[in-house]
Amino acid sequence: MLRISGRPFICQACSKLPQSPSGRLRAPKLPYLVTGSGKWVATQSAKQSGQLLGQENIPSTFIPGQEAIAKLPVRERLHYWTQENDRQKTPKMFSDSNLYATMTNSLTRTQTSKATNLANLKAGPTGSQTGSAMEFNLERDEHSIVGTDIAKPGDMVELGSSGSRMPHLAIYLGYYGDRNHFYASNGTWNMSRGFSSPFLVSNFAKPHELEPILSKLSADATLEDFEKMKEEESGPSREDAKVLIDRMDAFRAETESVYQRNLANLDAAHKLLSYRHRFRYMSLFQMADVLLPNSMRVEGEVSPAALYAIHLALTRVEFGFRPISSSRALHRRDQLYEIFPQDQTELVEKVNLLARHYIVAMARSRIPGNDELANAWLGKFIKQARTAVKNSRKIREITPYGILKPSNGGTISKPEWLPISKDVIQFLELWASYGLFEASARLHSNGAMILRAIGMYDDMPLNQTTAWTFLQEIGHIMPWEVPSRYKVRFPDTEIVPGAGLKRQEPSIEASRRTDIAANARQDVCSPVFCIDAASTRVIDDGISVERTEKKDEFWIHVHAADPASGIEPNSELCKYMELVPDNIYLAGHFQAMLPAELGGNDGDYASKSLIEQYSLQKDCPALTFSAKVNRRGDVLDYRIEPSTLRNVVYMGPEDVSRFCLEPQPKLARGTELAVGQKREESDYEPERKMVLAKDLDQAQQDDVLLLYELTKAIKDKRLEKGAWPYFFPRPAVTVQFDVTQPTAGADEIAIPADPYIHVGMESSNGSALVSNSMVLAGEIAARWCAERQISVPYRRDANMGVRDQEALAYARGELYPLIAKGIEPTMSQRAELSRLTGGIELAAQPGPYFLLGLDMYAKATSPLRRFGDLIVHWQVHAALAHERAKGGQLDPARDNDDVDAKMAFSQAQLAETLPLLQLREKLGRAVSRGASDWILMAVARAWQHDGNLPEKIVFTVDMQLREGLLGHLDLFGLDAIMDADGLDGRALIKDVKVRDRFEVALADVNVHAGQILVKALGRIESAGKQDGSATAQ
């Protein structure tokens, strides 16, 4: 064995390391630590601790001197070196998965498909799912009750653990005991509180193949029962699942075979599919046309294994593809991938090389005379960045909460960024804002390294939140920018910082047409009541009533704005509106499907925009949906016809509710919060004249009361069929911006004062008269179109009513009694109802809609705000025009009419349009949930600066995990986390049950991450039964 013959060789770099008293080298202390017991998984610069004291640092064995050790074999020398250097505190290893952040540790573990930790499954792409707690808190339509992405027992799904880079195939078994259950291809039975699969094959396993496994899982078992089965290994065994494991293994083998045969194309997928400068959006089916030969098709279709091979190829590209939707089934074509442009992937790789070169330059800078660091390109950016940050801190201090400290505004110097600096800033924006990097991507280290090199964030974790703060400090984004806006990307649009979405403006004149119903409109002279808030600018629906010769029968007319009559389908304007198919009501960032100024001539004050032209007003066109009803709520007849309104009356919803003596909701305690300086002047003064109910003449008052009575009777009929009875008030956010900009020079950036934010609970749900009338109009539209076999965007239950009796029994037995008591059902209970109905989907054929108590339904009353409604109007107008030309009603069965050829959109067109429309609607709802960012911003400001939070905050446990507790606060229903540190010794995690409550204090509010950490002040014993949210689970 080799022995050292003299003084050991020490390189020049190591010679500068500190030495022990015996003259031996000490290992350098790593400048990394875990902040707050590992809460934010990122590296952080830290000051080195002083002398190590305490019994744990006393050597347990005698260590010889340097001369004696030098004569020992190298292994023994290393043994003594380890003993001495183990005295230094070793940084705590990060958990493979964590409660707090998007980055996970999957780089220091051997990755294998045999891994069994699937307890924390990766979340799906932002906006791909409905059903989150925050959505329940902020939505008030049917999507706040059920979701759309529901797997069925027997479906094969791909799962990803938050601490693993390896995907797993698994068979979905069902939802029992508040958990989703799977049997994975590695032979393990797994449970998860939630999941989103980027790849799913419907009906992969037959019911008889599931029977041996399901026989071990009782539908009545609790979570505790299943956890005990896991511990005792008494759940489904490999023998029970042998058939399923063999089938999944065969599927994976077929996938690998396809991959190997097409290796060249699949490994070059990004190069073959991407554009140079534009994002591209493709489904797996479209990619197969490019990447796979025609010989791979069987009867013209690509096999699921071949599609999965393409999917695997995309996931192996670290930065280049991102799924933006999550289909319920593989055969659905709305499983879209966003393909990043080549110039963006090249930028990321360029910054990666810059970071690597900078690290090398730092290491070499220790060598005397080496000036690489001074000349490093990244060093030029760092120098500019430090100057910009220092200038910003002259008017604003930083905080660790994802926002800057509020100020009264001011100006900061406008840096003249070098091209290389602009590239680095764009990289940081991609990293911090858009969430484009996988949780386990090595690229996260580049962002952390850049922040460390800037040297201005020594006391903060070097993660995306700090990068977001840096972008605020240099003026790249405003200090109150809403992070959620960047997490959701609409295809073919661009996010404008501080504003909305940018689309390529269409040619308005080329998109117009003469009124298709010009000679067929009926004059409506009776009063039409348009019931909208005074601040509403788009008036697209109104209601009137007509008495018949029978005193017990009436016609209810719902009049909708009629832009479809004057806009060409399939025009540039049509495609423009399709990109953002819903108005997005995010405070401070309202985004209209049809902007208010579009169509107007800036130089002609008499010119009207499309909104001004088609909003309901005197002498305007409308499309009227009429139902003949009786006082019992029975619909006796229906029709649709174009009309012209001659007498429009504008009223407020709350005034109408009071006039009709509609029951008002009870507001929760402590449900108001305001930060900042409120401006007194109103943002908008309505041009229309608002009329109070008490100022109507007697006949008009009678009409309003009669409409309320009739629509209530119709709703009662729907309630008998299981319709959802009541929507609880939700948090309402109001934001006022400071319109007085600080005076800024040409080389300065003006930063206004922070906005005023007010968060409160809705004072009402609007007017029941309006909501019930709109549902009635949707039912009429669906019936009228279905009778003629016209394809429109019908909204229906995905299960098509197969389990409606079970859903009705569950709703009446579990949910509706709680609602009757004023107790809101929990997210888990709503999810159970969703599994029974299958969730809501768009389809070209009608189907039942359980939550509305209808046999069919199609939204049709807001064509100025919803693209789906506009499609219905285009189809109806095409059918009416054909019927006028023909002289009778369309009847495909009798007349052998080719209905499809007469429509504005063919069935083939809608088959392509509806999946993308559903995707975009889903993304729009996700952006609207960005209101939670404003709430978190207000809470953070109130907590740290304004000091007007409620004195008592209660945390209710919704979920128990090994790492901590998930729950919600009685402060606007905000989600929160309480970890072991947060429990503060008041209980063990294993002893805490769902629905337990704690009085808590805020420990951390991270606006960028959308997370709140709390610390227990005390346990609230036996109070759960008094709290509605705690009793229903």
C-alpha cells in the first residue's frame, strides 16, 4: 500500500483553506442552509457560525497528531480526517418532497421505476384542473362544485411523485376514504389526496380484472383504515394485480419498442416541431403526423403506446415542451402541448453556459493574476443589476413575502441594459414568472446562482420568489403585479405586464355583415328589464313578461344581445374572440373577449364600438328566447326569434332582490380587510339611467314581481330533480390604482404608490330573478337546437346521467341538508358529487346536467362576453334563415334536410373547436382565480405594515400529511399550511384529525408562491361542531 513519504501535496487553492490547530486542513463550510426548518427549498447565503461548542462537538475518540497520522495508510488517514471534520455541523438534507415550494430534491437519489413513494403526486399544469380549494372560494358557477378531469376505475394513468423524476404507470382504482387509489406497475398499492395525469388511457383494465384488487378495498373504510392496511401490508398484493402488472409491463415494452424504432425523430422532437420565434400548440396526434411514419398507424389511428412514446420523448427534454391541458381520456384532442420557440430554448442554454463560465471564473480568480472574473459576461450583468437594486431601495424596501414594502411611489433610474443583461433578465422572468421549469430541472440552480452572484439577497432564500422580487426592484414588473397571470398562458396570446393579454387585432370591417335577420325582427314594446350593477358596461341580457288569454299561463322572454347577426362566423374577428373566449374578471387586469373600444373610430366621436352598438338599449337588435310557463313552473312551449327592443329599463340587482323580498345571505364574521389609501372618486359613471324599483309604475312593478314568482316556480321544479340549491357568498376584491404618476425624466421609471385593496364578502349573489331566467334561456336554446339536430356547445355531465340516482341520493342525504342549515359543503364532499356526475364537459350533442336539474343545457345569454354563447347564436341564426327561406321548421327526419350544410359551423368544425374552447374556458377560470393573489397581498400588507388583521384567526384541518397539516383559515377561506414547527409542541401531527381547529398566528405569507404558513397559539377543543366548515367532511 502506498504511504506518504513526506509533506503531503497541497494545491494552491487548498492552501488558502483554514487549518486546524494541528496544522491539518479543515473542510470548507458550505454556504448553504435550510431556512425555517426547511420551509423554502433553496440555497441561501449565510454568515458562518463561530466556535463550535457543546457536548456533541467533543471528540469521542483520541485523534493522533499530524506526524503520526501521516505515517498511516490512506484509508486510516481518511478515517481520522472524518472524525475531526464531523464536528462541523453538516447541512440538513432536503426532503425529496416538501410542502412549501415547486422545487424538489430528485437529484441526490437514485431514480428508478421501482420507487414506491407516490404519496405526494405532482400537480398538473396550471389551469388544467378545476376543484381546488381556492376555486371553491372564488367561483360561484357550476365549476365551483364539480371539476372536469375525472379518472374512472380501470383507466391507466401516468403518475409522477414530487420527489422523483421517473414516471409511473398505474391503474386508477377509485376514490375511497378521501383518497384516490392506484395500483402501480411496480407492484404497489398507492393512495393520494389528488393527482393530475398528463397521460391517460381510458378503460385500459376490464372490470373483472379489477375485482381481485377492489375486493380488498372497502368503499366504507376510512383514511385511518387504509393507512393501517398500508402499515400492516394487508392491502392488495402483487398476486391480486398480476394481470394488471403484466398488461402495464407489456404496454411499456411496446412503448420502448416504438421509441427505439423512431429514436432519431423522437430525440430531435423539439427541433422538428418548434418554430423559430413563435410558440406552437400541438396535440400528440398532430405530433405523430410529423414524428412517426404512416406505417405506425393501425386503421388510420395511432396506438396508445405510440402516443405514449411521443409523450416520453417530450418529457425528456428539460426545457422545450409544456402540457397546458389535462384530458379526461387519451382519445380527446384537447391534450395540448406548448412548444417553446427555438430562440427561447437557445436563450436558456446561453444563460446556462454563462452561469457555468462564471462559476469557473470564480474558482480561477483565487489564482494570483487571473482576471477572468472581471471579464466574465455575467459579471457585466451583475454590476448593472446591483446598481439597479440599490437605486430601487432608495424608495422601497424589500420583504421576503414576494412583494416590496408599500410606499408612496417615486422614480428610479432607468438602466441601459446591455444585450447580455436583457438575456439574463428574460431567463429570470421565465424562471420566476411562468413556471416553465420542471420541479427537478437542473436549470433552477442557474437562477439561484445568479441571485447569489448579485449579492443583494444574503438573508433571503435564493428561489423563484426572490427572483420575482428582483424583477420588481429593477422595474421590470410592478411591485403589485399578480403572479397568477403568468402561470396560465393562453395559446396565441402574449401577457402584457401590468395590463391584460395581447392579441393580433382583426380587420373589423372585413368581419362585418349586414343584419342576417333584418326583415324578420319582432318589435318588443313591453318593458324589458336589464338588471345589472351600475358599474357594468356590457349589457347583454334583459327580461320581459307577456300575459296570455289564460290567467295561469305566461310567456317569459329572455332577450340577449345579438352581435352574431352582424358579424361573420369564421371571420378574423371570430378567431380573435375565440382566443380569449370569456371575459376574465381579475381585479386590476380585466380582460374582455370583445374589448370595449374595438370597432370604434378614434377620430370619429359619432362612431360606435361593437360593444356600444350591440349592448341592449332602445331600438337595438336582440335574439329572444321565450318560454310559455304556468304558475307551477311547468314549461309548456318555447321558441326563439330575432327582435328589436323599444322600451328598455335599467335596474340594479340588489334593488330588485330587496323589492322581491328575496332572502339575503348571512355574512361570515371578520370578513373585511382594506389596505392602502382609498380614492373617493368613482372609476366609472354609467351613461344609462338607473331606475329604482319603487320608482316604477304599478304595471312595471307587477311585471317584476310576476317574473320573480314564475322563475322561482321554475327553479323549484329543477330543485326537485336535484339542482344545487344555493351558492354561498364569496370573497370580493376591489383594487384602486393611483392615477397620479410621479414625474419621471427620460432616464427614469415612474413607480406609483401602492394600490388600495379592499377584500370583503359579496353582499349578495345578485338577483335570483336574473340567474333563474338565464338558466331558463339556456334550457330553451338547448331544446330548440336539439329538436333540429343542430350542433352547438351543449354543457352536460360527462357520465351522461348513468349515476344520477346515486348523485341525487348523495346530494339529498349529505350535501343539501348542510346547505339548508347554512353550512357550506367541503371540498371533499363536492369532489364526491363530481365523481358521481363525471364533471361538466362541452359536447356537440345534448345530455343531462345534474347540478342544474335539466335534461339539456347550452349557455346562450351573454354573446358579448362568452364565445360559446356566440356560437349558439350563429347556429340559431343560420337555422332561422334557412327556415324562413324554406317556409317551415327544420326537420331532418321528415325532409331529409342536410342540416349540417346549412349551419354556420359544421359538426366537423365543432369537433375541433369545442375541445379547444373548453381548454380556453378552463384557463380563463384559472386566471380569474388570481384574485387570491390580491387577497394574499392585502393580508401580507395588513400583517406586516397596516396591522388591521382580525385579532383571532382560526385554522381548520382539511388534510393530514407526514410533513404537516393542510387546512384553511376563517379569513376568506384562504388555504394554509401548519408544519411540525408550526404546531409548536401543542400536538403531534399523528394525533391531529381532520376538522380539528387551532387558533393561529401567521408565520409567513408568500404572495408569489400563493402560500400561508401558520403557527398554533392554542387548540380549540370540541368547537368543531359549532363551525360549519368543520362539521361537514
